[in-house]
Amino acid sequence: MRTDGPVYDAGMTQPRQLQRAQVQRRTLVVVVCSQILGGAGLAAGVTVGALLAQDMLGSASLAGLPIALFTLGSALAAFTVGRVSQRWGRRIGLGIGFSAGGLGALGVVAAAVADQVPMLFLALFVYGAGTATNLQARYAGTDLAPDSRRATAISIAMVATTLGAVAGPNLVEPLGDLARSLGIPPLAGPFLLAAAAYLAAGLILFVFLRPDPFLLAKRLAAAESAAENTTETADAPAKTAAADANSAPAPGTGAYIGATVMVLTQIAMVAIMTMTPIHMLAHGHGLGSVGLVIGLHVGAMWLPSLVTGVLVDKLGRISMSIAAAVILLAAGLVGAAAPGDSLGLLILALILLGVGWNVGLIAGTALVVDATVPQNRPRTQGGIDVLIALAGAGGGAMSGMVMAATNFAHLSLGGGLLALLLIPVLLWARRR
């Protein structure tokens, strides 16, 4: 019977550490490959989801609904992927999540061809599984990482998303031309790329993420626990390992602080990002300009990760979380002050928005990983990502209503000020 890798005797410390390092390197390679594809998949919904809904609904007031729908879908997927990963490992959980996202993207294309709004909403909900899985994959890089390099491992997984995420929005026009030649509405073209990218990412994880990093981390943790109890009675190690396997201790306080950081940064980022394409089109910018701005924004969400991860490991999780709040406030202020026809200032605002989200996500994720153990880690991570997804759904849904009632400047300023709520929470956490 095949296993996910050899299980070493409790006394074999060197082989265990060697295996951990080897599998960690292999895991990061596989995760990087899947994240490149995953980035291309998630960019479709971010770039043209609101525009497609506006075109099919004939109203801008509900243009934030697609973001809300696929973010709600990502909430359900985050919960499911977390539970599946806890029981069967990252390979199965992440593979299923990406595959579901690919099927949802195909459903969006079919809904656009049939001009069926209810089908579009359902498909966008399923498509959200890809977004959740793309985020959950960052945790796979931490299962076997040394404690002092967890944020760096998160950043390696995230930075790989940049290639696909930046290329996706800038392919809006050629993909639209391809879709038109196939008899498909042009705004559905990017979802063709999303379907292929998500399905390929799922296949890569299914086939190559062996041994499973989380299952191996659990076995190594059990072996280390048994080694610590070798001075006890002969059956103590077995009892300890069994207890470790069956118990699920509560996560530490850091998990709740990390969740707060990620939730507030998600709301601020999604609310402003969702309405930016609508704001730009209303002020005479073309689809090419929209693709450029969103592409640079998505790049700023992922590309700084390698630097961000090192800084989080060196300067600390709390300090970098405070930095995220300050950067998001700056993004909101620039977006509020930028004239509607100023492409340069809109680019600056969206880049700052992406960087602030990146810093908050990596710092918050590191806080969560630090405060959990293998017995509760994927389940806790999935639950927190549910909160992040629901926060994004609320931000996406409300952004359209705020935009219709006021304007983009008020929306941007509100998002920036919201991020400031992080600072009192983080100062309290630092005192503790």
C-alpha cells in the first residue's frame, strides 16, 4: 500500500530533518507552479466580473454583486478545503478546490452565451472556489518550514501568483477578441483562461504534491512527541501519539489577532478594487487602461511578497501589520484625491492598495500559523479564510451601493479609514 512518505523511528532525528528539508523544497516548487496558474484564474473575476454583470443586468448599482457572489463561494470553499485538508491532506483539499473553480469559470462562459443571469450568479459562486484555494495554497508552504522562516515560505507561495495575476488582466482585450471569434461575449473571454488555469493547477497538485506536506508534518510532530516521552513507560509514546492524533487544542490568541488583520485589510481592499473599473469607464478610460490598472494592482498584491515575508520574519508580525494599516490609509487618501481622468494617480492608489493588502495578509497568516499546531492548523486556517471571504463579500456588495449613493472618492476614503481600526487592536496585542 502506498504511503505519503517514509515514517522514521523516533530516534532517527537526522533522517527526519533531512526528509523535512527535502520535502519542503519539493512542496514549494509544486505550490509555485500551481500558484502561477491560480493567479491567472483569479484575475478574470477581479478584472471583468463587475463589467460582465453590469452588461447583463444593465445597472451599475449591482455591479459589485459578482465580487460578493464569488467571494461567498470562496467562503464555502475555504471551509470545505480546510476540513478536507485536515483529514486527507493538502493535495486532496487544494486539488478539489481548484477543480471546482475551473468548472465555475466554464459556467460563467455558458451563462454569458445564454444570457442567463441566474446561471451567471450560480457559476460565479462556484468560481469562487478557485479564489479560496489560491489563498489556501499559501499555507501548504508553511507545514514543513522552520519557525523562523514561516513568513518567507508564505511569501514564496504568494509571489508565484504574480506572473499569472498580472498577465491575466492585460489579456482582457485579446481574450475578448478570441471570445468574439467563438461567438462568446467578449467580457466572458477572460473566464476561458480562468477555466483552463484552475483545472491545470488542480491537476498539478493532485499529481505532484507527494508526499503531502501536512500529513508528513503531522507524522513528524507525533514522532517528536514520542521521542520526548522515551523516559516514561514502554507504552507511553504510543499513548502520547494517539492522544496527539485525536486531540484538537484551541488555537492561541495570535490566531484571532491574525484573523482581525486579514479581515479588515480584505474589506478595505475589495471595496475599493471592485469599483475601480466602473469608476474608470465612467470617466472615459478604455478596457486597456482598466486592464493596466487592475493588472498593476494585482501585481502589487503578490509581487512584493518575497520582501514582505523577510520583513515579517525580521521585524515581527505586529509591526508589519501596523505598516499595512498605514499603507492602506495612504491608498484610500490617494484614491479619494485623484481626479477621475488621472490614470497615474489611480495607478498609484491601486498599487498602494495592493501592497497594503499584501503586507496585512502575510503578517496575519504568519500570526495564525504561529498560534496553531498540526492537530488544528488546516481546520483553523480554513475557518479564518471563511471570515476573510465573508468580509470580502460584504465589501464587494456594499461598494456598489456606496458608489451609487455617493462617489468613488467617499468609497476610497472610507476604505482607508477602516484600515486604521487595526492599530488599536495591534497595540493591545503588542502590550500582551
